[in-house]
Amino acid sequence: MPLATTRRTGLVDQVIAQLRQAVVQGEWRIGERIPTEPELATSLGVGRNTVREAVRALSHSGLLEVRQGDGTYVRATSEVSGAVRRLCGSELREVLQVRRTLEVEGARLAAAARTDEELANLRALMAARDEAQGAKRLDEFVRLDAEFHLAVIRCGHNGLLTELYRGLTEVVTASVAATTREGGVGGADIEHHDLVEAIADRDQDRAVAEAGGFLNELLTGLDLDPGELA
């Protein structure tokens, strides 16, 4: 990965910015080990202490994970996602709690603010998702389902909500995969056509009910108590 040589002021902040950019742009992927401290120091033209401080800061923010005696690995693609991973761990219940909080309001905003072009995009994503489901292409289905939910949030035109939700890409995708069981309960059995039509009709109350009901249906299928999400 080509890294630009840094200036001599604010070195730690510059290194943090470059390492973060490498992660966000996919130079280093989730679960991948990044170059060693000496390698980074040489590439960046800074001292090892500067690299160590930058890695420590990104580790505290949840972007990287330092494994003693093994190396440093990419943990998340954004600080928001990293923070959620630290808070939620592997608890699907907690991930669904966060999703419901954001997605219900996102659906309400989408019904109020969506454009015709955005509605067409939702329908295209829905069709592609259904086609992947019917063909039993699980990985593609999971990806498209997560993209659909992000597209709904974007329809609300609330920049902060969109960025918060986009930062949850990994955990949302993981929760879709975890609740998708081929031929059984979970995401593969839940369709979102009524949600799309509520957004098309600009019916905010119905959109809220559809978004909340979808997550409650997931909880019922997973033997979790929907009341826990209230």
C-alpha cells in the first residue's frame, strides 16, 4: 500500500489519518493483519513511537485490534462500527436493538422525504434481493438486504442518521446473516414489499409499523422477546 511521507508537524494525527484511510478504502480488509510497526515507520518516514501512538489511538477507537505477540488486525471500517462491536460483541439482541432504534425512525423519514428516483432504487434493490433469495444465493442475499436497509435510511435525507447507520455496515450485515436460515425462520423468510409501498404512499405511520414489525418478527423467530426492544 503506497503511503505518502508525512510532514514533521502533527505526525501522530497524520499517521492516524493515513491508516484510517487505508482501512476505509479497503487497502486492509476486516480481519486482515496490517504491516508491522517497522514496516509502517519506513513507509511513512516517521519513528516507530509515532506509529505506535497512532495504532494505539485507532485501537482505542475500535478500528484496529492489537493482539500481543501476533500483530495488529483490522477490526472495523469506521469508529462508529468499532464502538458498536465493543458494546455489542456477539450479542444479536443488542445489535437488533440498535437497528430498530435507527430503522424505525429511518422508515418514518423515508416516507416523508423520499424522491421518485430513490423509490425506484428501493424497488430495484428489493427485486434483486428477492431474485437472490429465490436462487438461494445466500451471500448475495445478505449483501443486498443490508444495502436495502441502508437505502431506506438514505431516503430520509438525514445526513447524521445515514452516517451512523452506514457505520454499522458490518454489524447489520452480520445480523442479517445470523437471522437468515435457508428454509427456516429469519431474514430469508421476511419480505419488505409492504415497507416499500408504505414509503411509496408517503404513509409514515405504516412505514414505522412495517419497520418495527419486521424486527419483531425476527425476534419471534429467534425466540427472543420483542418487548426487549421497546
